[in-house]
Amino acid sequence: MSNQQKHWEKTRGLLFITLAIWFVFSIGIFLFGAEMNKVTGPFGYPWTYWFTCQGSLGAFVILIFWFANRQEKIDEEFGFSEREDE
Amino acid sequence: MKGNFIDNLPKVYGIYTGGFIGFIIIMAIAEQMGMTAKAIGIAFVAFTVFIYALIGWLSRTAQADAYYVAGRQVPTVFNGMATAADWMSGASFVAMAGGIYFKGYGYMALLVGWTGGYVLVASLLAPYLRKFGCYTVPDFIGTRYGGNLARFSAVVVLTVASFTYVTAQINATGTIASVALDIPFQYAVYVGLVSILLCSMLGGMRGVTWTQVAQYIVLIIAYLLPVFWISNKMGAGFFPHFMLADEVARIGELEQQFGFVKNAAADLKSVPKGLAGITKAHSAVNATPWAFISLALAMMMGTASLPHVMMRYFTTPSVKAARKSVGWSLFFIFLLYSSAPMLATLSKLSLIDPNLPTGIIGKTFAEVEAIDWYQNWNQANLMFISDFNGNGTLELNEFFMGGKAVVLATPEIAGLPYVISGLVAAGGMAAAMSTADGLILAIANAISHDVYYKIIDPKAETAKRLLVARVLLVIIGFAGATIAAMEIQGILGSVIWAFDFAMSGLFFPLVLGVWWKRANRQGAIAGMLGGLAAGAWYLVWVRTGGSGFLGITQLTFGIFGSAVSLVLMVVVSLMTAEPDKATQKMVDDVRVPSGKSILGKSH
């Protein structure tokens, strides 16, 4: 397998992990919205209410920065990162 | 300072922010000295619009890459601010807290949808399109799939989606300008339009970028300052986002105590159009999982397909910066979106809690009618009370309010000085203008670059291309304003439709262009036109009395459109020949950040 194929394989792997986490916070939680809302969550808000107001939104912000860092590492590992912003 | 403007950015915008805060303080002092509310409103809107126009003029350019992609030198964090302003429209600013106030959980699917989409932008598209080096989204489609028909189809989808969106934004600028400047809406729309064009015409993307950063600063101050102030004034908590759990619980108690009494249809007829009462629990789960998820999903896929957002990531200096910049965009959006439910909570509690001095439920009608702010907002057609049961005291089901009032009226209800209301008007204006700018520019650039330059006259000189781009900008702006002046649909409805149109026609052709090498021209064209047609058909069908299926409504028709688009694209691609070697090599090159971009620096 060429260097580029390996790079793409890893990139795709990262995409699947990222989309899996995204799925949990954007869809997974809300499949059980009614049940989860009965429980008191962070800062005393009901769980589902908190996720729709802040939790999921914040998780997306963190997820994107995490993804960007991981992807940079993958690019560096295979020598595909940009040289000093050209 | 011109030479290294980019290095000086933090300083420039630091001074600007300080100047704006100084302006707020001067206005506050002027209010104490007797400046009228109307004069303060005019001063806020006129002052901020003047600054944007000044930035637009300073950013004028005669170079194609500055006009189309701001010279690809916008730093990560500033591009994040510009994208956030580009993204958060008049609807986000003025209508969102109101939607949450009235509809609760079911509506908050929009909060999740309008933020989660950025994960798709960052992981599936933005860095790859940046590597491609395109000027516009159809530029990517046209080069990846090849041929004028593919390019033109992308322009069609882009125009349908963005134009639906832009009329709503011009409508919002008109609404705010008409209130703040006290002129009739039909004229205010054109005042709004001229302000928008001042920012974008001379400098194109460069002008829009630097005005959007300035507009973000105004709109975020205008949104957060009242939320924090009201929360502290009510004693609800120093930092509302972490401290309103008791207030949320208290609203639940009051809802139990008052009960949601259903009004008779005859009674509701007397309520002015557009106003609503509180009929849904504040923090309870009041939508089925599919209703919530389908709306969120449609908004997320729509986010990743809307060209005016995607093209902001063409302006970063590198692929790496494009990725990070998506994170910053969402962070800046998060600041406002996570505050909207807090504002809705504070607003609702201050109105309905009888223990608070501002609470009106349980008071007599004579008492409520004597309140200054009630009279003002009743006159503005945003508040209404009616004694349906004739007992003389105001019940929860006898109080009606417009969605906009939550953002616009809450500062006044909570007893904040008028200077805050002027600030909020300037913030709403900034939000609507920045989005309208981005949208009009996206349409005009696509038509001037992809239709005029790439298809009609490939030999045109830069000066002529930019002239065409500017003429188109004015034409599209006026067309949008003319339709906005007719007031066909509400602001929020048409915004949601724009997302559905964009995802119907563009989501899969864009994503598969990067992630599926086998995708070819025939498949992409079928996917774009078929998806758009299917989505549009479903919308018309449901609007004309069709029953719909799978719980897909007129707000989520993009789910149907994009499903059709995906199937068509895959089937047609597999039935026709695979893309040639050169195209496959192009896709390989797009997938790695290093090396030259596919399209030249200036093309």
C-alpha cells in the first residue's frame, strides 16, 4: 500500500470516529429524550434540556478542535502537512 | 499601517471594540441627560452602519483573488468571527429566543441542528474544498465533475437556496431599520439594502470579511450584555448559563399552578395575527424523537451545503487553518446560541412569576394596561391581553406576545435603560446585514465567475469580470429587496426552506466529490437536479394539502430531496463510465493538504 493510501485509510478512520461521536450528541441522545429528561443533570438542569441548550453544542465545539488536531497529526505522520503556509 | 494590516488585526479590532463600548457609554450618559429614545435608536443604527460602510470603502480592491476570496489571508480566529456573523442571521438574533420561549424543546432542535452541522463542514468538506483552491462552490463542482452543465446545475441550486434565504434577511434589515429610524417598511427595506451593498460592492469578499468581523463584535455584545444584566438584576445568577436551573424549575412549578388552559377558537380570533400565548411546557420533552431528530438532521446537512458558509473557508491561508477556523466559527456561534435559551427563561419568568415586580400574570387588567412597556409594545403590535373568562385578572392563557418581543422587549420589561434597546437594535441590524452580505455575494460571485467568466466569456479581463460581478451584486440585491418588500413569507420559515433546498441539491454531490472517487459527471448532474426537483415537489405537495410521508414536513423536505439525490447519484454514476485518470488523480491530490492547489492562485 502506498504512503498516500495509508494516509487516506487513517483519515477515513478518523472521519468515522468523528461522525460516531457527532451521531451520539446530535441524534443518539434525543432518541431517549423523554426518559433522560426526568434525571437531574449538570448545573441542576434536566438532562435532555441541558443537552439541547448547551451540552451538545459545546460537545460539537470540542469535537471539531479535537478532530482538527488529530487530522494534523495524521498529515504530519505521512509527510503530507503543508510547509509553513507556503 | 496598510502594509501589514493582517498583523495589526488584533489591535485594529481591539480599538474598534473599545470605541464601540465608549459609544455605548456616551449614549448612556446622553440618555441620563435627556436624549429621547428615538434619537438613541437612530444614533445606534446610523453610527454602526456608517462604520461598516467605512470598512467596506477601505477594503476596495481591483484584484480577482481579493474580490473572490479576500486574498486567502484571513487568520483563523478572525475568519471564525466573520463566519459566525455570516451564519447568525436576523432570525438567529431576533427570532430564536422567541421560538424557544413559545415552543420549547421541539424548537430547540434548531439549536442542535445549526451547530452540529459544523462537524460535517469540518470533517467532510471545508479542508478539501480549501485545498481545491476554488473561488465558489460551483467552481468545485464544475472542475471536479467537469463540463458546463454540472457547473450550471450547481449555480441553479445555489441560487434557489441562497435567494430564498436572502429575501428573509433583507426583510429583517428592513424591519429593524423601519423601527429604529421610524420610516415605513417599504422604504426601510431599501435603506437596509443600500447599507448592505456599501459593505460588499467595492471590496467583494475582502470588504465583506472585515465588515463581518466588525458586525460580529457588535451583535455579540448586543446579545450577551442584556442577558447578563437581566440575570443579575433579577438575582437569578451572576453567570446565567450555569445558574438558571432554579428558574427553569420555577417556571415548571408555575406552569403546573396555572395550567395550560385551551382557548376557544372564537376567542383566539380576536388575537392579532402573529402573536402567541404560552401553550407548551418550558423544559419538558414535547416532541417525538423523530420530529426532533429529522429537523436537526435537515439543518445539519443544510449547513454543510450552504455556499455562503462554505466559501468563508476559501479565505484561510491554508488547509490546516480552514479546519481550525471551523472550530472557531462554532465557538463564536456557541456564545450566542447557548445564551438564547437563557434569555427565553429569564424573559418568561420575569413575565409570569407573580412574586417578581415585573410579573403580570395574576394582576388585574387595569393594572397591566397602565404599565408603560405594555402600552408601548401593545402599540407596536407585539403584545396583547384579553379577558376571555371575564374575571378581571390576567391568566396565563390570556396573555399574547410576538416572537420578536422576547429579544426586543425583555430589556425594557426588566427595567434596563433604553440605551440597551438601542444596542439590541444595532445588534439585530448587524446580524441581518452580515448574513445578507454573504448571501448576495455568494449568488453574484457564482453567476459572475461560473456562468459569465467560465461559460460565456472565458477570455474576459479581470477589470471586466469584476465589473460584471458588481453589476450582478446590485441587480440581485434589488431583486431580493423587491421581493422582501412584498412580505410573502415569515423570516424563519424561509430560512429553514433555504437549508432544505441546499441539502436537496448540493449535499451529496459535494461530499461524494471528495469521498467517492467513482462519482462522475452524469451522476452529479442527476443528483443535483433530481434532488432539487424532488425536494421542491415535496414542498409544493405538502403545501397544497398533500399528506406527506414518514413524518417529513414542509420544514424537513430536504430529507426527502437529499435521499433522492443520493440514490440518483449512486445509480447513475455506476451505470455510466468511471471518471478519467486525470479526475481520479485530482481527487487524490485534494485528499492531502500538501502540494499545490488544484486551481491556480488566480483563475
